Amino acid sequence: MVYTLTYSEGAKGWPSFYSFNPEAMVGMNNYFYSFKNGRLYRHNTGARNNFYGTQYPSTIRGVMNDEPSTVKTFKTISLESSAPWNCTLTSDLGSGFIDRAWFSLKEGDYYAHIRRNEDDGVLEMRSLQGIGSCDSVSSADPSAVIVTFSFRLDSMISVGDKMYRQTGGGLALVGDITNVTGRTITVNTNVSGGSIPSAGVFLAYIKNNVAESYGTTGYYMQYDLELPTSVSSIPTEIYAIGSSLFKSFP
């Protein structure tokens, strides 16, 4: 990836990277000009983030690293901004994501809880609950496998949870729970990595990653903010980025 790096005389430093890559640049009469494919362009006119006919997203990357020797749980993100942003979170122990539509405007700032990625399969960092050993399995339809137990099921098991079965080496995915009734659970095993369990095997479930998340954990957290191209042409201001966090106690 090739970037254009800018220098500010006022700041006496290098304030930003740009994704456009001109052939030549020149400042003249208080305007900034560049050449691309032999054509002359004047910048800072018309739509923002539009370079040589291509609309680009706005992106910001930073790191939160208070008490760097302490493992922390990051719960929320707050944006002191005129608009919400898509937010991708990465730490040394996990990751998460916040869609810009999930932010709520409270007292002038945007707030949202950090959600784990939908495809996150790190079981050690999630709330795994045992169900028990099943009595029978009806697998005539792999998209609607019916698993029956000898006892009534925990009311916490919900549609959208993922079912796992015990294996010799740990746990294996069964599929997505589509129905819970009395002593039976219906599971769609036609998912990536899904499998049909055998009668008598011990089963467990995990809540939906996005719907019931608890943030991300790590020594630090890197955040990547992005305004999609559909709104990146609209002037947007952002002043501060914050997070609610606390020391993690394993």
C-alpha cells in the first residue's frame, strides 16, 4: 500500500497519511494542486475524500494503553463527534466491532458497547454453559436436527445461540439453535463447521456473540474508526475518543 504523507509547518510535524498517490504536487495562490494520469486537479473543492473521481472512506487509528502492564476489559467506546463511526477493536487477547448504527447519542456524545465479532470462535474468552447429555437425536433433516433431553431445559437457552458437543480433544460446533421447546432443541447443522451429535454425548451452548457481548480484553486496545464512502463526503468533526474499562480478574 502506497500512502501520501503530509508535513505541517504550523505543527512542525507529520500530521496525516492520505491514500491518494499523485504524480506531482504543488501549492499555488493558496490552493493545493496535484497531477494524476497527466491531468491537473485542485484539492479542497467539492466533495470531501474524493480524489481523482474515487470516493474514499475516512479512517482514524489509535491505541488505548493505560497501565500497560495490566490486563484490562474494555466495555464501551464513546465518541465526542458530530456523527457515529464504524469501529473495529483489536487487542492482544481479542477483537470486537461496533457498527455506526449501534451508537446512541447521549448528552452530545455517541456511546456503544463493544460487541465481539460474529465469527469469533475463541471459546476461552466467552461464556460457555453446559446443557447435559442428550437422550436421542433425530437427524433426518440436517437443517432441523431435533435433540431431546430427559429434563426440562434451562430458560436461558435462546434461539440464535450456538450448540457445541464434547469431543475427545475438547468441543466441536454442532450448529445454530433455531427452536427450544420443553425438553427438545432444534439445531441447524448446515453451517460452516457444523456436525450432528450422537445420543448420549454431552452438549453445551454459547450465547450469540453480537447480541450478548462483554467487550474485549487485553493489555491494550487498538481502535480503527471508519466513515463509509456513502457518508465520508459529508464534513464530520471528531474531538475525542474514550472507553469504559476496568482491571480484568481471571
